[in-house]
Amino acid sequence: MIGVVIPAHNEERVIERCLRLVLESTRHEALSARSVQIVVVLDDCTDNTGAIVRGMGIPTLEICARAVGAARAAGASYMLAQGVSWLAFTDADSHVSADWLMRQVGLNADAVCGTVSVHDWHLYPAAVRKRYEQHYQDVDGHRHIHGANLGVCALAYASAGGFPPVPEHEDVALVESLIARGADVVWSAAPRVATSARFVNRVRGGFGGFIAALCVEPLRLECTPCGGAAAS
């Protein structure tokens, strides 16, 4: 069984599109023998996100942590209690491909770190997109880490201690823990996710913060937790 976890904080404008695409990925013919469950973790939502999700028949959890690490951890704990063998994570402002889940589980790894593309460059000057594309490695063997495109074997997740309940870089902390324990981590561009580069970021760092930094000055081409080798 596969469990998909999506944290959300006031995402009423984007959550329906996200969920429709996740549902499409669960129907891939290669997954016909596997059950897939989805949960949206509502982290201090004050808008209609929860009503939209429940209206689509998808379970929700409610927390008041205002921390994406706590939201992902809560969703993962819920899924582990359901007996899932694989945990897949994406974000409410992201669009997964129709073969996203199939690509993740098909790699037969302890964890899969996928890449992301940006679906809304119109908000930024052309120079920002150019800087991003000069730096970002959307190829197999990349060293990016994104909570919007991450998959982990349930046993490996539990062994690594899960996500820490932090407001940012929880994905980086998990992957670093997996690597320290000798887990088989695959860095793949096969599972496809397009995500937002919105101005109003839910965390100070993370992927949105990384893009915002490019508006100020070109990124140095070295591994940094916020951007290249580890971007959430």
C-alpha cells in the first residue's frame, strides 16, 4: 500500500488542482495491484482548504503547528498506522505527473529524491529564470532535495526517525539521516513534479525562498541547504 501525504496551510486556491493530479497518478495501470491512500494535513488552516479536500472524499488531519515538518510527520504517522509500505510526499501548490507514483516505487530504492520544475515564471523577470536554469540540475544523479517530490520506504523512514517538527528543511534533515544510516537513496529526474515559485512563501527558506533569493543576486554555484544540493 502507498500513502501520499500533502501538507497544507490556507491553500484553497490551489489544493483542488493538486489533488486531481495526485488522484490521476494513483490510477496508473502499473499500480493496479497496489492500494493508494491520500491524506491532506491541514496545518492551522483558516480558509476553505479543508472543505474542498473533504468534498473530494479525501481524508484530512488537523494540526496547529505552522511547521511543515510537523505536518509531514503527522501525515506520515497516520499513513504508517494504516500499514503503508511506501510514503510519497508532495505540496499543495505542486502538480504531479500521471506517472509520478509509478516512477517513485518503480525505482526500488529506500528513498527517491525527485526534481521539480517551475510552472509560474510569469511572476518573475526573465533574468531570474535564467539564473535558476543555469544552476538547477534536472537530471538523474542530481543532489536536490524537495519535499514536493520525495518518496521513502516506510521501514527506512521509521529507521531514520522521520521528519523533525521544524518550520523548514525537514526534508533535508530526513534525507541526511537516511544517508547516515546507509539507506539506498536514488536521485532521479524520472518522477515529475511542477511546483510554484510564488512570492508569498509559506516558509522563510525552502524552494520559494530560494527563488526569491535569485531576484536579489545570482546564486553561487555551490551546494547550499536552501537551493541546490538541498532545496525544500
